[in-house]
Amino acid sequence: MIERVKRGLKISLSALFAMGLSMAFSVSAAPWDKLTGEELEQQLTQKFAEGKYSPKGADSCLMCHKRNEKVMDLFKGVHGATNSSASPMAQLQCESCHGPMGKHNRGGKEPMITFGRDTKLPAQSQNSVCLGCHNDPQQMAWHNSTHNLEEIACADCHQIHAAEDPALNPLKVNDTCVSCHTQEKADMHKRSSHPLKWDQMTCTDCHNPHGSMTESALVKPSLNDTCYECHADKRGPFLFEHAPVVENCANCHNAHGSVNEDLLDKRVPQLCQQCHADDGHGARVVPQDGMSSFGGGKSCLNCHNQIHGSNHPGGSLFGR
Amino acid sequence: MRFSLNLLTLALLSATGAVTAADFGIQHANTAKVKQAAYQCKQCKIPAVHTGSVTASLGYVDSSDSHAGNAFGTNDEGVVAGVDANVSYLNAEGYRSQLQAHQLGMDNGFVSARSGKIGEYKVELDYRNITTWQDEAQTQLWHHGGMLTPSESVRFVDLKLERQQAGLGFEYQINEDLNTYVRYDREDKTGSKSASLMSPRPINFAQPVDESTDKLSAGVVLSGANWMTDISYHGSQYKNNINHMSLPYAYDVYAATPDNQAHQLAVAGQYRLDATVLNGRVVAGRMIQDDNLIQVAGNPLQNWDGQVDTLDAKLAATSMLTPRLRVGGSVDYSKRDNDSSVYEFMQPRLSYDPLSNSFKQNTVLDIERQTVKLNTAYRLAQGYRLQAGYDYKQVERSYGEREQTRDNTLWAELDIRKFDTVRFEIKASHGIRGGSAYEASELTSSEEQSLLRKFNLADRNRTELELGTQYTPANWMSLDLTVHYAIDSFDERKGDDTVLGLHESRDYGYDLNLNLFLSDNLTAYGFAGQQWIDSEQAGDQANIWYADINDSFINLGAGVAYSGLLDDRLTVGADYLFANSNGETLVDANLTGSTSYGDYYSFNHSVELYGEYALSESMQLKLAYQYERFYDTDASEVGVDAITGLTTLGLGNHNYNAHQLMLSFSYIL
């Protein structure tokens, strides 16, 4: 748990550092600092259309930028591979992503395409660079995803000038997610939760951060289908089905965590009594929790234990 | 609904005339003047063939409770050991392999291997072990082959589940426009879990778990200049190796979870037209379960032919009409059609009463859901962006107290990024749920209280507010604050102030996160968060009673790391985390007065102190100490025979201090 909190700090700090770095790059006197996002986008669009690429490729860029450790870290990752035809370094090299150099190297008066939180270039324009190559089923629903509509840039989560992209490491991806999703970060530490705080599971086991065609960017066609991936025993169909279970697991459970046992939204018997009020039984007053079969032990589940569905011919009340 | 669809159609039609957004994709690059032959990369630092690190850890665990294994990755006491690795291999031809391992040798860990050539093929192999420890149960039922045999001696069972997951995947790209993939996964789950049976009184018991799930996915991806489609199959088969549970005096008293399987065929696609992008998907599925039924009087079947057909379809579109204006929307249809057979089965009462047997049909539940969503985003000015949307959801059920529910929700969000040092996000939404007439259904239960409104079907007003700020006064500090408030209000019956079920639920809280980058060597962080969930409900047992449930949660953490010691070779750090979950229940039964439930809370302190020392460029030592203090209590958990007529699994509460000291040696390639 501590380990992942610490890594979360590292990610947050690396984001801070990246911001500082990018500020150092741009040098406060950079002429494009005063441009608005729209003006910057217009200039870069024009530059991109003119296609004035450098004469020597990467060496033209590294003449000035080779002393920057972050720049050179590109070569530690796949995007810096020169021997793979799919890599940007095997195509237009640095300019594959940062656009044509133009007159950028003559006094640094022309902007380049830059990435991350500190650039004014709109996220959609930044992302068009990445999507130029990364157009596969994993990103198929990106354009209609919440992350896209919230103008999240690929570079907000992914780092390519690095030996390893933390968003692709199962021990670090949760930290990447909870650096923004702080409520879910807290949920992981509640009384019951999926084992996310120890990185035994990842957020991406259930969600596709690039969007999906299911609510909440879930990886399967429905919420229940996503749960069945690991809880296939709840799938059924059962001879006797419990209606809210069949309809939506989230009717009773909060998958991110709960102060109640078993990730239940409310404790039993109150959770059950919010739907069941048969006189003298379902709506029975349970004044104390450990005093009778109605409040002690497993409460309602002492008798109705097959609450996810029963395959017993006499199991219509989920007791067998 | 009709109005909503027309709006969506209008939006889609408008989108066809959209402006072209900036697209810096390399396929659009103007390379007419590029002389790639002259490109050089003499200054590129191509890394060694092998990169990464391998770590071996040896440690000592002092713990009196196996529950600590959740945090430590193993519940072994005494000496523990594990191996971690993160190694990459890249050769001159562009082949790349990667191996990552974590805590190999412990009860929680994984190993993952990838190998292939980008744009040609990829092989992936994964193994993951997830073990979770719950409580220690006390039971006098000894299990063997489905028979639970009572004994005078008490059996102590760790309620733990171990999942061993393995997967093998292969991806082969035939050409630029045609890609194929196949992946097989298997999970074996073993252990014990808490369960309960009736014979004739409730007896909690430790149910053995031994089950497996096999999954297969395969697909073909076709793509063109501005389109892509993915045609795939997904299959899943669940097998339970534990049979029905019996007692010596009650045969097959508890039905085993039946084997089942599910199959899905999916076609998904994307079409891009300038600044407009369309996504669509159709998934047809079938879930099958035909396991043998327990043979008892009143059961006409040897096995039941359970079959549910599903259909999920979606069409979504988004378009940048102008650089400032985006519009989008989606239409979603989902159907669950239960085609299983219906028969009448005798239903003995749960309590022992042989005279009350009755026959009941199994209910086949059908659900049909339609969703329409519209959204727009408009940049009001530089740094100000307004989003708004409308969501409509209609659910029809073939059963239950309400055939149809309809949810209408309006939402809006204002993002302010005008200032260099501070950002604001303000979100608000209001939703109303209504629907067809609410009537207690004879199909589900003839005894249901007619005044009850089930919370997932009842009329409901939902209002949510959220405020987020990110304050970055300097590049060495950031402070984030998020505050949220949500209220669900369930309508009262017209002209009747008696409402049974959930009345109201409020969920509110805040999260505060501070990150400090004090120098190149010194970093620190802190966070604090609280959440409250308050619910009010009512029931009726001769008289109306009320229950207030007040759940609360607090989460605190802080840490510091300093790396400037011994010529920057030594890094030391400390981290602390505190979490406290609490649930309070107050029942007001009017005539008998109000009563509070007993303690129901848990808290956890975690501390880690560590030091990392670089022996050389390629070797590193780490010494880490981890302390876990865990306490939970639940007044509903009582002794095995503390309640007359009920046999429990005893007190499963935890109260422990656990320590782990770990020495790790890393070799950096």
C-alpha cells in the first residue's frame, strides 16, 4: 500500500518536473509563449502544411537538445528505436511527432508541436499526433470517450521520453489513474475493496482509459459482463434469478470500495430492507445487530444465502 | 425519446459540414521536400541490447494474523523471499521482448512476458496469482466430498481465496490493413468462503471453493484510411468442481453453483470524416446453463435448459463543428431475453413446516434498455470551457413492480483554465427518474408490501455537485482539492406520507492532495480526505419504523524522500497512511424507542521506512521496514452459539500489529 502511495508521489512529482522542464525548454522569452492555444494551433497547422523538414533529421534537433536528459531518454523506449519500421525514429525521426522544424533552429522563433500539461496546444491537436499511428481497437472509442471530451492529452498519462511508460506497467498504472481520480484512490482503502491498493489488480482490468462503447469505459459489453470476467459463478442463468442482481451488480455493490463488508453500498439487513418489506418478516424491526438471526451472523443471508441466484428446485427464496 | 433522437439526427447532419480540425498525424505530413536519405542520427544514443533490472528480496515477517498477508503479499511468517524483474531485450532487427515479474515466490505476484516485432506479430504470456485473506472461521462441520459432517471438535478455517490466472495470446498482422489476434485465459480459484444453509435452522459454514473459468477471444481487425472494424468472438466457460452440500440428515440441502458458459459475437467499427468520428458496435450473446438439478419431490426435471440471449448495440458520434464547438451523442440498445423453460417446482418453506409446501414457477427475467445521450462543449473564451449534456435511459422489465423506468438527466460543467497557477472545474447534474405505474407484482412475490418503493425502481430526484481546483503556485508545488455533494431523494406517495424503503441518501466529502518538489533531492507529499454517506429508510412491522445509516470514511497520508546522502548514493524515505471506515445505524421503532447498532468500523495504519543504496552503477541495495496496524469490528459477528437458533462462524474480527523487514538486492542491466 505504502509502495503505491510512494509511486503516486513519484508520478505526481515527475509531472511537476516535466512542467518545470518544459518551462525551461520554452525559456520564458520564447515568442510563442504569448500566443493563445488557437493562435499556436494555427501557426503549427500552417507549418505542418508547409512541410519544411530539417535537412539532417534527428541530428538537426540534437545539435541543441542533446544535453537535455529528458530528450535523450527517448532512445531508451520503443519510440526511439531506429530499427523498427513502425517507430517514429525510423520515419521522420523527431519531426514525426514534433512537426517540421521550419525556422525553429534559427533563434528559436518558431514553435514546435509539444506535449503535456504545460503546452497551450489543445489536447485534441496533441493527440492527433499519437492517433496517427495508434489507431487500433484499443483506441477505437477514444473520440467519444470521456477522457477525450474532458480534453485529456495522451501525454497526461503516457511518457515516451522514458525507458518505461508508467501507464503500461501494471505496478504503476493505478497511480497514473488515481493522480486525477482521487475519490477512487480513497475508495481503495475502505473496509472492503478490490485489491487495487496492493496492485494485485489494476484499474485497466475493468476500464479502458481510451474509452469503450460501454458505460464508464468498461472493457466488456455491459457492467455485469465486466464483473463476470472474474466472477463467472454469478453469471448463471440460474433457475431462480434475483431481479436486481441480473439487472445490475452495481445495484448493491460499489466495485471501487465500501465502508461495508463485501463492497456493499449499505450494510445488511438495511440494504435488503430497502427493497423487501413483507409484513413481519422482510420489514421486521432489527433493533440490534447481534441479538437475533435477523441481525447477527450473516443477517438476511443466514437464510437467503444464494442471493445471486439459486439452482435448487426449491430455491425461489434463495435459501438453498 | 422521439424528440431526443431528432436532436441527435440534427447534430449528426450538422456534423457533416464540420470544419477540419488540426490533425498532425504523420500520414498527413507534407513530405514533398523531405530528403530522408540525408537523415542522420549520429547523436542518437541507442541503448544496450538488454535493459532493466532483476531484484531478489529476502525478508522476515512477524504477524499473528493471516489477514496481514493481504498487505505483505504472503501470509507466511518468518523468512520470506521473492523475485522481481523488469527486463527488456531489443535486437538489431527490431525484435523486442519484455519480461516483468513481481513477488514471484509469494502468494501474490505475477509474471508477464511479451515478445514480437512491432507491426508484424506479438506473443504474450501472463501468469498472476491473487490471494485474498478474509477471516478465520470456527466451524464444527467438516467437509468431505460434498458432505458436511458435524463433529465435536472445532475446525478453524482460513476464509481465503486463491486465484491462479494464466493467459496466452498471439497477434499476427497480415498486412497494414489486416490484423488478427487470439487469446486464451484460464483461472483456477480455490479456497473457502463464508456461506449459510437452512436445516432447519440457519447454520453458517465454510464453503469450499474449487472452480475454473476458461476464456477464449479471437478476432480480425480490418482498417482503411479513415475506418476500422473489429470482428471478434469471446467465449467463457465456468466449471465448479464442488458438488451440492449435504448434511448427514439432509441430503443436497444447498445447491452448488451450476456450470455455465457464455458466447459473444461482436462487430465494432469506427469511421472518421474530417472532424466527425462515428463509432458503432453490435454484440450478440448467449448464456447457457443446463447443469443437473437436485432430484427432490416436486421437481419435474433432470436438468434445466437455461438460456439467455443478449443483444447490445451502440452508435456514437462526436464532431468539432468549429474549433470552439463540439457536439456529440450516442444511442444505446441492450436486451436480455431469457429463453429458458418454465416449470412449476415445489417450494418447501425455509423454516421447517412440512404443511406449507407450495408450487412456484421459475421466473424468466427479460430486460430491455435504451439510452440516448447528447453532449456539447463550447469554448466561451480563452481558458473558459462550458460543457453540457442530456442523458435519457429507459428500462423495461418483464417482471417486478414497475414495468418501465425512465431517467432524464441534465448536466453541465465549467472548466476555468484562464490562470497560470490555478484551475477550476465545476460540475453539476440533476436527474429525475419516473416511469410506469408502480404496482406490487404477483410474479415476483405475492407478499410484497404495496407501500414499498424499491430503490432501484422508485421515483427519484438525483442532484450532484462537484468542485475541483488545482493550485500550482510554483513548479515545485501543487495542491489539489475536490469537493463533492450528491443527494438522492425518493418521492413520497402522492397524498400519503407513509413511505417504505429508502427515503433519501446523501454522499458528500472532500479530497486534498499536496505534492512538494522541494529540491532535486527532497520530495514530500500529503493527502487528506473524508466522505460521509447518510441514508434514511423506513419499514413496517405493525408500526412504521425508521432507520438512519451514517457511513463515514477518513483517509490520511504523508511521506518524504531524500536522496542527497553519501554523494547521492543513498536515498531514504518514510511513508504513512491511515484509513478509517465507520458505519453507524440508528433504528427508531416508535413504540419501543430508538436503538443504536454496535460497533462497525475498521482502521488501518501503514508505515514504511526505507533506504536505498547504490553500491555501483549496476548494483543496488534496499532495506525496507513495513508496519501494519489493522483493527476491525462488527457487532453483528457473534460467538458460534451466541444467538439461539443460529450457528455462526464465530468472531472474525481482526486486531493485529504486523511487521515486515525486507532486504533487496537489485542488479541493473
